[in-house]
Amino acid sequence: MNSPRDQWSSSVGFVLAAAGSAIGLGNLWKFPFITWENEGGAFVLVYLLCIAAVGLPIMMAEVLIGRKTQKSAVGALKEAVGPIWGIV
């Protein structure tokens, strides 16, 4: 009953797809423009460090949960939450 699953051809493609899904084009155009207008170079550095410190562990946890459960995001959440899923 196990069906073969599609896989990414490279890890770079996966990372770019995940980043594009999470960030969005509006933020990529708007954020640098607003920062340039307000001379916020130091803010950009701190912002990128915070994004890396928070975002990378969350993304790694999501990938690891998906690999462990071998299910979709909803299926993994159902398995993690258990009987409380009916309330959610």
C-alpha cells in the first residue's frame, strides 16, 4: 500500500521553494526600500541575525517532524496532538 513519494531534485531547490513560500515577493521589494529611506543598515543586520536564529530551528524542526512521521503537515499534526485533534 506504500506509494512512492516525490522528492526534490536538490536541496537547494527545496530551500529556495521554502524561502519563497515563507517570505513572499512583497516583502522582498518593500523592506529594502523602506530601510534605505530611513538609513537602517544596522537594523537590517540585527534583523537578519534574528531571522536566522528563530527561523532556521523552526524550519529544521518542521522538516524533521515530516521525516519522522512520513505524513503531510496535517497528518503530522494529528499524530503529534493525538486525541486533542478533535478540539482543534
